[in-house]
Amino acid sequence: MKLLLDSFWRAAAYCLHPRVIGLSVLPLLIGVALALGLSWLYWESAVAGVRATLENWQLVDAALKWVETLVGGSFRAVLAPLIVVGLAAPVIVLVSVLLVAWLMTPAIVDLVAMRRFPALVRKQGAGLLASLFWSLAYTVIAGIALVVTVPLWLIPPLVLVVPPLIWGWLNYKVMSFDVLATHASADERHRLMHEHRLPLLGIGVVSGYLGAAPSLLWAFSAMTLVLAPVLIVVSVWLYTLVFGFSALWFAHYALAALAKMRGVADREADREADRPGGAGPVIDLEAPKPARPPTALLPPDR
């Protein structure tokens, strides 16, 4: 718990570092460009498609008419855009996680290692291709899990539990791998991710709940739909900030755990060397030859 809290406040402090702020600009620009471009191309057609689908389902259409009698006739016009936003939010989160993992995390790990662990040996346990494959594979799995669990989102308590747990699991798998890829060997990475899986998963779940916060920007009123372009930019920026903080938290925790594990391993190796039968220090077993006294001190020959 001490290591978890220590890495938390260090990650929060590092968010104010000028280099971290600068690193968040590139994922933000790419995410905003993608979000605005897709919304400009497909927003109207997506809303029209959702509205037509709702009207074609007789049971849903009857339910909508009943709701309109209670809240007013504008509910149907607002519902379709809200559904589109709700479906787009997970995609924005997934893209934000990938952008942060690929563009920010390596530089963040270098910053943390340079400032806190300059003597930590880099064993290059995984390369860029392995990291990309790992991130894509688990992102696809998380996307499938989100699609499968969509019916559970209709149950009020579960909508606050299921998506953050999926984000947390994805953060745990992607960020833990990326922050250890350079410094830890493959065996060290597997051991750390296994021994510290609960704290790392906890970091991921907390980050998942923080990552769900930007979606609340769309839940205040129908006026948010009018401000959709601005809210998209703000949402992407918040996602980038949250997952940048998550990368810092994982980096501080994982590198500290790696340094501690290597220190324990070194001490155990030293104790093993000092035990009877161990390797021990190298000792020259050859008896030293007595020094020959100087010629001047020898008695004269008789």
C-alpha cells in the first residue's frame, strides 16, 4: 500500500511537469483531428440511422411515445444523438488509450527512469512490435467485452461497474507491459505482473473510473448536443490527461517494484555466496613464500 500511495502522489506531481504537458499535445491533436473528422463525415448519417432504427422497432416506438407524454415531444429528437454519443464514447476511450500508450508512455518512462532510477539497467525485454501487438490484441479483447456487456449497461448499478472494470483491466494489461518493456527482461516482467497484479489492477480500475468522467459532459442537458464540437475537443483532452496520469502512476509503481525486486535478488545472491558451500569470495590457496632478507643483513660467509 505504501508503494501504491507513493507512486500516486508522484504521478500527480509529474502531471505538472512541463515535459509531460508537452507530451500530451501530440495525442491530443491526433485524437481531436480524428474525432472532429469522423463527426463531420458521419454525424448526420449516424443520427438518422439510429432514429430510423428506433422508429422501425414497434415496441421501442411505443415506449418512446409513452415517454414523450411524460417529458415532452423533444425527447425523441434528443435520444438518437445521445445514443450516437454513447456508442462513440468507448471508441474515443480506446483510441485515447492507444495514443497514450504509443506516443506518451515511452517518453514518460524515460523521464521517470532518468529522474528517479538512473542506475536501473535496461534489459530490453520487449521491442516496439511486441508492444504494438500486445496493445492491439488486448484492445480488441476489451472492445469485444464492451460489445458483449452492452445489455448490462441498461441496468443502472451495473453501468457504473462494468465499463470501468473493463477499462481498468485494459489499462492494467497495456500500461504494465509498456512501462516494463524497456527496463525489465521478459521473466522479470511476467513475475512483476503476476506478483503485483492486484495493485496494478487497482491502478487500472481507478484510472478507468477517472476515464469515464469525461463522458459525464454529455449528460447534463440537451444543450450539450449544440456544443458537440467543443465537447469533443474537451473530452479528448480529458481522456489524454487521465491516461497520461495513468501512465505516470504505472511507471512510478512498476519501476520502483522492479528496482526493489532486483535489490532483493542481489542481496539473496550475496547471502548465498557467503553460505558454507557457496561460491564465496575468491581466495588464493597457495601459501605465500617467505620474503628473502636483504643481502646486506645476511651474516658473512665463514
